[in-house]
Amino acid sequence: MDFASLPWNVFWVGISYFLVTGVFFCVGFMRLLSQRVRSGIVCMAIAVISGGFFLNYLFTHHI
């Protein structure tokens, strides 16, 4: 895996994407702590699944 060959625009898209998915994951965790289990699990699942799709795209097309 050579990350040095990635263009900068893919790097910045990846950073912003994982910031957004991190927010979803944190919101889901806070919802779990406030006894809203179903919406917390949904938010965390959205973050994990979308992060997996992004990594799949990145490794398929750029690495």
C-alpha cells in the first residue's frame, strides 16, 4: 500500500468523510447513554456502514 501516490483531493475527501462519520458515531454513542437505544444504534450503524463503503471505494479505485 503506497499512500504517497494518492492525490491530495482524495486525502481531503477522506478526512472530511471520516469527520462526518465520526460525528454520527459520537451522536449515536451519546444517544445510547441517554437511554435512546434504538436511535443510537441506528446512528452508529450508519457511521460504520458508510465508513466501510468509503474504505471499499478507496481500496478498489485508488490503492
